[in-house]
Amino acid sequence: MVNDIDNNFLGLEEEFSNYDDSKVVIISAPYEHTVSYGGGTKNGPIEILNASKFVEFYDEEFDNELCFNLKIATLPSLDFSKAKDELAIELIRAEVSKHLENDKFVVTLGGEHTISSAPIKSHLELYPNLSVLQFDAHSDLRDTYEGSKWSHASVMSRVSEFLNPSKITQVGIRAQCKEEREFIKSNKINTFYANEIKRGIHSENWQKSVVDTLDEEIYVTFDVDYFDPSIMPATGTPEPDGFLYHQTLEVFREIKRQGKRIVGFDVVELAPLENLSHPNILTASLIYKLLNFSF
């Protein structure tokens, strides 16, 4: 499988990005059908790939150039012109499963958060004891939103239909409806609310409290509106009182300390803004950092 080098993650040359030799594959899923405030998530994947060309190959924390050691294949973007709702989710699920069967580590780029139920389902088939770690400003547990069961605001409700909800850990939540709160309580979802973290309810080392709820194999779904709008204004539904980059990395460091491992992840809801590059760079850097933590 030969890729367009101009659109490769990190701008990698063919030697380090051909499919057969690469352990990691990047899937772009620019799906946008149910956004409810700001739009533009369909442009997220291509702008992440463009920004990634300015991310350094070398990570000083790991003393490693992971992209050359493991190699990263960037696949052609998925086409959703004839696929919406369930059909779109099935298209993504089939694509992710195909690469998992080829023993690849799969990273999926959204697009709106709706897309995440597909890679989560694919990974659950491979890892039956999977825990899902959700970074998000919103709990996304409405059964339907604006008449759609496939809304970005319902993605974790869809996930809860095939994954035991107690295997979900949510971090950074600061916007939800009363019914979502009741669903969390009745289904024993591990939800770490932003206000509780910041008031010290989970102790100063709240990152350890988060990781303690997870099993050995972890799938990460990362909605960038988890971050504070001061560093992530480029998202459709920003919420005040979010989190910073360094606080977030401590969660992944704690995963490593506990000997647990990330088996796959997606990053969603970047809605690029014209003439504002730092959110795109932040997202691309997060993805490469997550890859380093995963290996």
C-alpha cells in the first residue's frame, strides 16, 4: 500500500511509512453529520496531518525516535459521501478491524465524536477485558440528541450498549444533562468531574485515581474539548474550566507506572480555525506523545 507522502503523519518518507513495514497505522475519519454548535470537524484530520510535519521526530522523555523504529503508515482518508449514521460507523469499524487483524496499532482521527464507537468496538473484539478511557468536557451519554441516536452527544451511550458501562472511565467532564448524571450513577461509570478534580476531591494525585479504575488493556478516546479553551479554542463545543497539556500527560505516565498499556486510541472534535495554528500543533503533538506512551 503506497501513500501520498505529502499527507503522511510527520511527513514521513516512504521508507518509514509504507504499510507492510509499519507497526502503526493512522486512519482519517473526517465524518461530520451531527455537530450541534460549531462545525468544521471534517477538516480535523487533514489539518492534524499538516501540522504534524512540524512535530519533532525525537522525544526527549523517551530518548527515542519512535517513527523510525516502529514506522507509521498514514492511510487514505475514508469517504463518507454515501454513508451516514450506522453505515458510517460500520465503514469505520470494518476498516479498523482489518488493520487490527494485520497486527497493526490503529490510531483513528475524527471528525466528530460519533466515530469513536467504531474503533472501540473493533478493539473490544480483540481485547475482551478492555477498559475505555474517555477525555472529554461532555459525558456524551444522551440516548438521543436532536433526534439522532448517532449524535456526537450520544457516542458513549452507544458504546454502553456493547461494553459494560463500568469499564468506562471519563475524565474532565463539566457539561451534562441530569439524565446523563443518573445514567452514570446507575451504571457505575467512573466519572472524574472537572470541578471535583480541581477541588482536590480525588487527592492531589488525581491521575493515579483515574488509572486505578482501569484494567490492564486500555483504549483511549480523546475529545479535544477536554482541554481548556485557552489552549484549545478550535473545537465545536468548548467548555470553560478545562485542563492543560502537562496535567494530561501525567495520566499516561501513571498508566506506564502501573504497568498497564494503551492498545489503541482516537482523537476527535478538532475544528480548525483559520489563521490559528496552535490547536492543530497541540493535537498532532498529543498523538505522537500518545504513541510514545503506548510503546
